[in-house]
Amino acid sequence: MLTTGALAAPTEGARGVIHFTGDISNDACEVTGPGMTSKGVFNYNMGTVSKMALGSEAAPATSTTNLPTRPVTVDLTLQCAAGTSVTLELTAGITSGKGAGLDGLAQGAQITLTRPGQNTPLDLTSPTDRTFVANLDSSGKTSLQFLAYYTTQVGVSPAAVDPGSANATVNYTLMYE
């Protein structure tokens, strides 16, 4: 049997709203790498290091005892838009000599940064020593590596370092030209 007539009109159901949130920035580069825990934040575990294994600020990779120093590799990978000219600047959260001062219970020590293959400390108080030109490859990518060491502060012997938590912060800023 065929029926003719009007079809029932559809019934309207639930309604809602879809929101989009976010930010648009001036950044022409994205920074990633091991140790990244959230956008722009890197955490590196320095582990437990004997105070007798600490190098000096002048020679971070050289312990004055037979114990080896324990560097941690910091690897910042930059992926940038084509044609970007960028430099990276490092600054210590707390300045201690040429390095980053500790905000934990340990006293007489600091974090000192070097470049791989070099035993010369970066001077985080010197604008020329703490600023690095990012030499990008043809795909706009580069990796900037540093070694982080616990070291004694200038004039402090390893035996005089007070043990305890030893946390430090180094800030980075990308500058575009």
C-alpha cells in the first residue's frame, strides 16, 4: 500500500557552541629538544654528584680529585621559518661568577656551562659570551648544544662546599633580526 502525503518535519535536537582559543606570536622559530617538559621549559636532572668531583669555574670538566666530573648535555633544537636570522641569548636566573647560582641548600657551588669539546666556561655575565648566532641549515633547523657542570664557586675548594639540593635556572631568549 502506498501512502501519499507530507513527510514529518525533522525535530531539532541539542545545540551548542564551539570555542577556539590560542595565541598568535611573533616567534619565527620553535625550540624543542630532550628535557622539554612544556612549551619553552626544559628540565635537566643533574643527578647526585660528590662535592669532591666538582671542577672549578675556570676548568669545569677537570676535577682536582680522581673522581670524574658529571656533565649533562643540554640540546636546544631550533626550527625556524625560511629566511629567519636568529640569535640565542642565555642569562642566569641567579648570577654566580660566570655561571648560574644555586637556589637550593648547597653552598659554594654553581652551574657552569661550556660548549661540547671545550673546557672553557661560558660567561653568562658577558653579552658577547652568552649570545650565539643560530646557523640554520637549508631547512631552517639547527641544534645548539651545551654541557652543564656543577662546579665550585671561585675561591671555594671542593671540600668547603656544603652539600644539599642544588637547583639553578638559566633563561634563554631568541632574538630575530
